[in-house]
Amino acid sequence: MSRIVTLIFFLTRSLFGFTQQPDSIPVVAKGAVLHRVSDQFKFTEGPAVDKSGAIYFTDQPNDKIWKYGTDGKLTLFLEKTGRSNGLFFDKKGALLACADEKNELWAISPKGDVTVLLTDFMGQRFNGPNDLWLHPNGGIYFTDPYYQRDYWERKKPDLAKQNVYFLPKGKQQAVLVDSTLMQPNGIVGSPDGKFLYVADIRANKTYKYAIAADGSLSNRQLHVSQGSDGITLDAQGNLYLTGRGVTVYDPNGTKLGTIAVPSRWVGNVCFGGKDRRTLFITASESVYTLAMRVKGVE
């Protein structure tokens, strides 16, 4: 997006009262402004932060994973990524990926070597794993909505519903943990492993669940009446939802504000940087950063 278009975007939204200065939102650093890192992509998704604070993200239509280092430099990490979407790092430094070209879950080593973790549910192909979160005990929660891809031969799903699954550590079969959502998408859990948040993008709702010792979910509650593509949490328990900008809610579900982003769609968001106080936003053809008062939990 050109600078002129970006300027028109913000002027228009300001004139009609649709936006606010980023630092008027209590979680954003004083004086912080949105910084566009690059707009060279087709559709960015799935940001995940490694131990150093570097952020990896996908350019899903172009089948690539990029790295945004703590030095502010962009480098290509991997091509031929299985059309990876959502990403998350495990404790050993492997990059877990929702590879929906063949509807699989992958683990990608720091050198780019791929291990396929999961290929199907009870012999049926997944719809297309979209986003995932790693529980502190090593189990993986992931969402499986159906979005028709132009690189698939099939024209309809094998599974009747769009579900949320749990893959226990060391197991080769996923467990169905919620089959009642319309189209689950963004997913994240609390760092203590007690709660899981799932956005039902079609129903325009985000739910909070209690996580049991065996990985099952209970006590589902409506957290906010807004759906989302990707989601994340900060260290204070605030929830970040994406779509038309980035909307922030406090732990009680009260809206703190919306960070306006000059792109047609915000796919996902995470915290990175050496101090985890940089909000990294994947927004269609672009990626952005924003300095924050709060730290992320990833």
C-alpha cells in the first residue's frame, strides 16, 4: 500500500470518528506509532516468536515462511512450507505449523527439516488446520475450519463439522475437544495452561474454556461478542482479536480500544522483540510493528 493511500486511510477514519491514536489505548507505549516493516507479500499469517524474540510468519499463498529478526531485518526462512498458516514454537525450538496443503500438522526444525505430526482424524482428512497453541505440557490444541483452497482437488470437506482438536504429547491421534462451533479459527491459551480461548469467526464470538488435566475442555463461556482470525494474550491477561484492525479486551472482556491498521484485513498478531514488548501484526500484503507498554506471553 502506498504512502498516499495509507495517509488517506487514516485521514478518512479520523474525520468520521472511526479511529483513535494508538497510544490512547492503555496497553500501547506512549507516543508509539504503527510501523510498516514491508508490503512485499501476498497474504501474511501465523506469526510466532522464538526464544530470542525473533518472529516467524507465513506468506501463505506464496508458500513461504519469513523471519523478522530482533535487529529489524527480514530474511526468508523456508520455501515449500506445505502452505503453512498458523505457527507456534515448541520448547526445543521446533516450529509447529498448520500445513493445510495436505491438511497436516508439521514440526519444522531450525534447519528446515520437516516432521509430519498428524495427517487425519479417524482416517478422514482434516478440513485444513488453521491455527494452534502449545500447552505447557507439550500437547497441541488446533482449530480446523474449512476454507476452500484453489490448490485442492476436493471441493467439499471430508468431515461434517469444523472442530477444535487436541493432540496429546507423544500421541499420533488427535482428540476432538469441541464440535459445536460454526467456524473456529484463532486460538491461544493462558501461560499457566489452565484456560483456552477460541474465536468462532463465523459466529462472531470468542469463548473461554477451562482445561482439564487430560486436555479436555469444560465450562465454556462467552468471553467477548466478537470473532477473530488470529488471537493472542499479553502478560496482564488482555486479549487481542484481529480482522478490521486489532481490538484489545481486558481480562473481564471489556473493550480497551482498537488499533487501526491500513490494510484490508489483519490475519494475526503476536508479541516479539528481545523484551517481548513489540506487537507484530500480519495484515494482508503487509507486516507492521507497534511498541507496547505490556509484554506478551509467548
